[in-house]
Amino acid sequence: MNAWFLAAGTTAGAVAAIHAVAGGRDVVRPLLAGTISDEPRRVLHAVWHMVTADLILAAAALIWLSLGNRPGGDTIAWLLAAHFVAYSGIFLAVSVAASWSKPLLRLPQWMLLLPVAVLAAAGAA
């Protein structure tokens, strides 16, 4: 069993749960109640659900990788690590571009996503 992949998968699963619960309350409900026109609102709602599915599938893949030596497992792990680095980078870039005070704390999702990338990379290395 690869403990790094298990830690990455468990962390990704926690991130997915936080996304589903807190994101639904803090992001989706206000989005759906807002005055944005119907089509962009529905697209953004669908994207939120897409990310939920993506996070769940990534967690499952990392846990699957932890269960044994899988063909192509290191490649999959590196792709998942890059995937989570990209997610983290997007949140950091958007937060910094907004010119907020304390931008690293305004969109803290990167703090949840980056550890998954590090753990997945450690498992693949």
C-alpha cells in the first residue's frame, strides 16, 4: 500500500466534501439567487457540479492507486498532481488579480488543493 497516495486520496475526498457542502452554501445558493442572466447562471452551476464530480473521481483514483502497484500508476499520479497544482494556481491567480487585501486568504481553496498535489507527487516519486 502506498501511504502517500492514500493520504492524497483521503485529502482529496475531504476537499470534495468541503466543496460540496461549503461551496453549495457559500457559492451556489447566492449564485442561483442572484440577478445574473439565466444562461450564465446555469452554466456556472453546471461547472460547480463538474468540479464536484472531478474532485470525487480524483480522490477515488488516488485511493485506487494506494491499493497496489497499478500499471501506469505513476503517470496517473503525476497527472493528478499537475491537475491539483493547476487548480491551486487558478485560485491564486484569480485572488491576486482581484487586488484584495490579504489575497492569499480571500480564496483559500488553494490551501486545500495544493497539499493533494504534493502528496500525489510524493507518492509518484
